[in-house]
Amino acid sequence: MLDEENSKGKSASFNLFGYSKDNFEDLAIDLIKLASLGQVSETEQTKFGLKFMISGNIIAPNGRSIVLTSVWIIKNSEDFPRFVTAYPA
């Protein structure tokens, strides 16, 4: 996710909040917390499965409170969510 070559500019946004390749685990932990505590704001049934968005506030490594939106999917053949992407809202 924090790969600057493949992130389409999202890594620069996350870097502003103190996330980087060196502490990517912090972002993963914050996204899991957000998924467990946040509210589903939108769902969409796709041909691949149920896609849903969860938005909420987190405290970033730089101490700032930011709103993140994360996208998850439960594939048709599975019963657990998989992370798709995230971005500052």
C-alpha cells in the first residue's frame, strides 16, 4: 500500500500523516481497528462479492486525527473480509 511506484499518489498522503514503508505495520493496525470500530458507510454487491466501505477517525503516527475510508470485500466463495484499499477522506 505504501509503495510509491504503485500507489497512484496515495503513499504521499499517508506519508504526510507519518505512515511510511518503515512503519507500515502501524497503518495495518490502524486499519484493522477502524474496521472493527468504524461504521459501514456503503455496500455494493459485485460479481466478485460484497464490497463495503468503512470510514472513521484515527490518530495517525504524527499525532493528527484524520478520517480514513477503507474498502473491504467478502468474496463470493469466502466468509471473511479482505482489505482492498484505503484513503484519507
